[in-house]
Amino acid sequence: MSLPPEKASELKEIIHQQLLKMDVHGRIREVLAETIREELAPEHQQLSTEDLIKALRQRGIVDDVMKELKFVSDVNETERTSAPKPSTHFVEREPPVLKKTNIDPTRRYLYLQVLGGKAFLEHLQEPEPLPGQICSTFTLCLHFRNQRFRSKPVPCACEPDFQDGFLLEIHKDSLGDGSKMVDATTMLSICDPVHLVLIKTDTFGETTLVASYFLEWRSVLAAENGITNVAVELLGVGTESKVSVGILNIRLEMYPQLNKTLSSEITSTQFALERQKTAEKERLFLVYAKQWWREYLQIRPTHNARLVKIFAQDENGVNRPVCSYVRPLRAGRLLDTPRQAARFVSVLGHERAPVIGGGGGKQEQWCTRLAFLCRNKGDCEDHANLLCSLLLGFGLEAFVCVGTKAKGVPHTWVMTCGTDETITFWESLTGHRYLHRPINPDDPPLAEQPKPLYPYRTIGCIFNHQKFFGNCQPSDAVEVCVFDLHDESKWKPMSGEAIKSVCPPGSTSSVPPFPPLCASTIDAAVTSNEIEVQLRILVSEHRKDLGLSTVWDDQLSYLLSPALAAYELERTTGVSAGNEEFQDAVRRAVPDGHTFKGFPIHFVHRNARRAFATCLRSPFCEEIICCRGDQVRLAVRVRVFTYPESACAVWIMFACKYRSVL
């Protein structure tokens, strides 16, 4: 392999610098003197190069030099030349070398190490996973002052082998002290906790929220040498919020080391004062909320049956004001429009909080945002809170609505008020938008009334991060509701000051800080390919069982791509485009006397086997997959559209063409 002159000289310079750094020249001189003195007979006055190299090898100097000189190939170049084959099981692609992080010496950092777990008794009987075997894993997610981290997945066990370190920046420019190094006293006033969320991922890729914990890190400010070890007991979530699920061993360390540590009396006094202040604010808000509710019931006794929700329980069973679950969220470069934000929220999975036992009752659990995002799924309240936060971030006047759907099923959705008094409902589970035109019950019977297209029946209250309104109109039916929020005879408001006292931005609050969104880590093209290959195998096997051969038409498969892109565009923007070109291309690809059939379907997961089983339940799709006839050609196309938080919209289209013999 020949190198250009400039590269050769650059390589020589790197090797020269490395030799100087290791003092190889000095070591060679020592070996040379030693060899001449000990190994050469008096009659030999010359030492050959081979003799010297042999002596250097024997003393391990050559090996030391070669170990230090690491030649790293250009990763991007390798990726461009050959794409790796998709693996059939989980492979740790990254080498087990800790990445170096640039530490700004003018900043304060908290180094949080997770040094294993113990007493995860639910996994006491868990067998040791075999090499290459897919097993259930634990992943630890962290959030601290707008920084998010995720541990490497470790196999579920009674003593999970967490060995991870996270460098959390305590001191940020945004605090206004950009050029000043914070001392222990200033850090004591930073009351943001480290939010830890433990997620379990099973062998099918399904995620479960195991625990959510707020770590008080400031105990390290009073620790000797700025290092402290903490055993954190994690409690379960929902109905198991009083049950221990396991213990994490955590080590906290300050960088750079503190010149002066605080006494433990000072830190404990500060914590007690904060708790007292927060408890007093929450007590006063509770007194106000009770008074507000009494006044609301006095307007009309039937208000008692309306869904007016002032408090909601989080995953730890803590009652929080509903306004604290919403806060303006800017998605940076990750989402460009409010409608794209609605599409993103709709592709996050929908799952009700698990209930132990039957009876059809609904377990209430409004998740904190980090728990919802890390699990990638939640109930309608979680979706509505996130969508409302994103729409507020886009500068819209948005509210979460609490009411019912058909058959009196409790439901939450989002509403925006336009400057022209246009009211739009946003369904957070589907991304659909509906214009609200109220029916006037006083109109004459023959007057034409708008027909509501939305699925909502009643509405009890609406809220965002600053406002809360209880519906006090004679009827709580959505179709007759007038959303004139300035009219107190229609909507009873709560005091903005009272809401502000318990919802950030307040000085002290028990409400957890809201994390930013993370970019997707999924490669859309690679994932689309992997799912498509798996589906082809599943279809071929299914047809083989039926005694049918399978011939794939790659060109027809490729022609399905524009249709899948158009479907996603329509879901996001509400605009349909490109259908004419798709139809024209299909007509050209299907010869005269042949029939074409296509079946598109949409998923929010990436499990090919599960998707295939769902497709077979549709008679239209089953007809295509099991197609019999003359000159049958099958096609399948998969297109994965990625969104923040590694959420995906997966579009699959099965198609076939065959010669009509009837």
C-alpha cells in the first residue's frame, strides 16, 4: 500500500512523537550498552542491526511500542463501502472502552457511578443467559438539569451488573454565572434532583416501567473528599408504589474537588427548610382547591358528577396538581411543525396502567414525562400532556381537556384556541384534528346544525401550565359547549397565582423538572430493510406450508415506496400527494390481463413476526399473501419513519399481481 508523500511524512511525525513520549531512544541506548557489555565476546567489535532488534524484542520494547501505536480506520469510510449484515441477536458493537469526555475545568461536575444492584428478588430464579441468547434487560435512564443519559442494557438478575458512570454538569451558563466557578454554598441552593427511571425490556422488545426515583445528590457537598456512596432503595410503580423492587449502589463524586465541604448539619437544615416550604405551599393550594370546589358545587349540584380533575397521581402514587404535568416544551430541531408534533405523540405506544385483579376498573397513573418518554408508551393522559406541552412550545394557546368519549369512558385530549376564536380539538392518540362548531340549543328545530365529527361526548375541565377552568355551563355535552374562557358564567377559573405557587417556574417545588426530547437512534433505512427481509421469509414459509411456491418481484416492491411515503405525509400534514404517479407506475408494471392487489397497514412497533400475525387476521391481506393463480408475483415494501425518542411509524404494503384466468 503506497501513501502520498504528505501522508507518509505525517505518519512518520506521529510515530516520532510517540517514540519521544515513551522515551524509546533512551531505552534503546540502555539495551545497546547492556548488550555490548554482556553479550558480545571481546573479539567482536561490531553489533549488527539484527542483534539489536533481537535484544529489543527479548526485553519487550518492540511489543510496548506496537501496543501504544494504535491505527484506527476511518469508521465513516468503512460504513460507506460495506453495510454490515443485520445481526440475528443482540451484539455489543462498541468496544468495551470508556469514552473520554472533555471536561471544562471552569465547570462543576457530579460524577455519578452505578456500581451494581442487589435484592431484585423478582429475578431471583432468573437463569444465567447463554452467550448470544436474547434475554430480558434492565436499562437505567437519568435526567438532571436538561441533561439525559441512558445506561447500557444489562441482563435482568437478582443482582444486575450495572457498571456505568455519568458525568452530570451542575454549573450551566444559563444560570448567569458563566465565568464563575460555583462553590458548595451556591450548589446547595440547586434543588433539582437526579431523576432515575428503571426500564425493563423483555425478549420481544416490550418495555415496562419498573421504578422511578428522585435522588438527592447534595449530600456529596458534606462528604469527606467530595465522595459519597449511597444505597438507593427503588420502590415499584402504580399499585406497587410501596413495595421494594431492588437496591442500587451509587457513588457520587465532585469534579473538580471542593476546596471546602459543608457540614452535614448545614445540608440537613437546608433540606428540612425546603421540604417545609414546599409542604406549606402545597397545603395552602389544597385549602384553596377545596374552597374553589365548594364554590363550584354551589353553582349547580349536578356539577358533582362532572369530570373536574384538580389532582392526579403520578407513577409513585404522589398526588400532584394536574397543571404541573404540562409545561411549554420546545423540541429544538427535532420537530418542525405542530402537526408533526401531533404525529410524533400519536406514534408513541398507548397502554393503560396495569391493574391487579379484574372488575374492569381503570388504574389512574399520570406518568412524569421522563418515565413516559423512556418507556415509549403510556395512557391517553400522558399523550395529551406531552402534546399540549409541545403545542405550547410552538406558541399556541393549548389546553388539556378532561371529559368522556362514547359510553361514558373517561378520556383526555387537547384543545387549541385561535386568535380568531377558532376552537380545534387534537386527538393525541391518533394525531387527528377536529374543528369545533357548537350547536345552539335555542335555534328553531328546522335550523341546520353542524354535525360533530369528533368522538368526545362531555367535557368537565380544561387546564394548562398557568390556567385551570371548570365547565359550569348548563350542559357539559361537548357539542353545545361554548369556549369563551373570559365568560365566568360558562367557565369557572382558578387563581393564576395559586397555580403558580405549586407549578414551576416557582422557587421551590416538588414537581420534577421536565427533560428535553432526544433525537432518534434508529437508522430508518437499515431497520426498513431488516423488517422487509424478515417479512419475506415469513411469507415464503407461510406459503410453503400451504403448498405454494413464492416468486418475489423486486421492481414491483420498489414501486410501492411512493405510496407509503404519501400515507405518512397525509398522516402528518393532512395533505394527500403523489397518488397519480403511483397509480401510473403500477399500471405500467402490471401487464394486460393481469390483476394487481395491494394492502397497506401501519404499526408503531418494529416486531416483524407480530406485524405479520396481525396482517394475516385481515381477510384482504390474507388473500394477497395466500394468492393462487397463474404467474403469481408477490411484493412487499417496508418504510420506517423515525421520530424523536426512537419512536417510529412503520408502514408495510403487501401486493401481488397475477394473470386472471376467469
